[in-house]
Amino acid sequence: MDNGKDHAKFNLSVFEEAELTWLRRKVDELSDEQFKPDARPDIKRELWQSREELEVFVSEMRKRGRKI
């Protein structure tokens, strides 16, 4: 019998899903921006930092048993 606890263990919560979407969008936007002629001087650092944040988030969610 599924009491909901097992389901919650594997699926992302609404908040976690929103955070994942935001982190992915941030990486995508910075990736696109880095090739623009008028890109900010620190764009490569910002992109690296955003990728690290996304990687850490995904790693933590997987450790908690979330499906990503």
C-alpha cells in the first residue's frame, strides 16, 4: 500500500522542482550570454559558479533519493 511517504522520497517537492528549474534556466541564460559581444566581464566566472550550484543541488537531491 502506498501511503505517500515512498512517493515523496523519490519525487521532487514543488519547491525543489522550482529551484531546479531556476538553476537550469540561470545556467542556460549565462551560457547564451557568454558568446554575446557585449557580455559582462565576469560572465565566465558567473557561469562556472552557476554550474557548480546546479551540480551541488542535483547531487544533494540524489543523495536524498530524489529522481532527477
